[in-house]
Amino acid sequence: MCFTLKKILKPSTIFLNGKPVPYTRHHTFLGLLLEGSLLTWASHIDHMSISCMRQLNVMKRIAGIRWGAN
């Protein structure tokens, strides 16, 4: 992963203990989804909105009008 505002045509290969480290476009650090290219929040916001919608749908199912948690 490389943080830059410039376009990278071909990322450089980094070796650790003689093995190449794979290049990724996204990385999660402390719950924050970091995107290497363009340094935007779009991928993190998309990930969080999907996660929140799942949790909201579970709460809607649990809290029915005629049944569910009291």
C-alpha cells in the first residue's frame, strides 16, 4: 500500500525476510479502512454504511409491533 496523490503506474516490490510483500489497495488499521490511491474516505464510508444497515435491519426484526423484545 502506498499513500500518494499521484498515480502509480507500477508499485515497487518490497521484500521482508526475502519474501515479497503483496501490494494492496485497501488496508484496515484500528477500524479505519485506509485507501492508498487518491486518499479518499469513500471506501470507509461504504463499508460503514453497509455494516450499519445490517445492524439496523436486525434491530427492526427484533422490535416488531406485535411481537419482539418488550
